Amino acid sequence: MKLIDINVTAADELGLLLAEIADLEKRADAIKASMKDKATVQGGESVFDGAMFCAKVVEANRKVTDWKAIAKACNIPADIIEANTSVTAVFSVKVTSK
């Protein structure tokens, strides 16, 4: 087996960590989905006890207001919407493999 001698940069380390996190999140999401499936059947179990941790599936209701639909229904002009819309600079780091 031939080893590759490369200088690992901060970008490389970040990329490797993000790839590892993505794999771990995928595994965690699969376990969560399995627990949710079990909890949502009639009489299903919602508490999962382990040796070190306890996981519980909880249900919550989420309300979302469609402000665009409200503005349209109320015939609010685009310039009024624009005048009351703020813009903030957001910085992020995008990592891609080579």
C-alpha cells in the first residue's frame, strides 16, 4: 500500500470533519426515523431506554404564517413590502471535494 504524503490544510481538515459529521448525521437520522415509526403506530412505544441514554419521541404542533399570501390578499404594494424588508449580510463557508 502506497501512502500519499500531503500537507493537510485547514480547508482539508474542515472538509474531512464535515464529511464525518454528515455520515454521523445520516446514521442518527436513520435511528430517529426508526424510533418515530415505532412511536406513531397505534399503541407504539415512545420512550427508548438504553444503558447510558434515554430517547423519547415527542409530538408538537408548529404554526407557520404565510406572510406573502397575507400581503397578496391585502393588496399590499411591492414598494411597501420592500420598504419594510431588511437585508443582512450573512457569511458562510462552502466546502467541496477536489
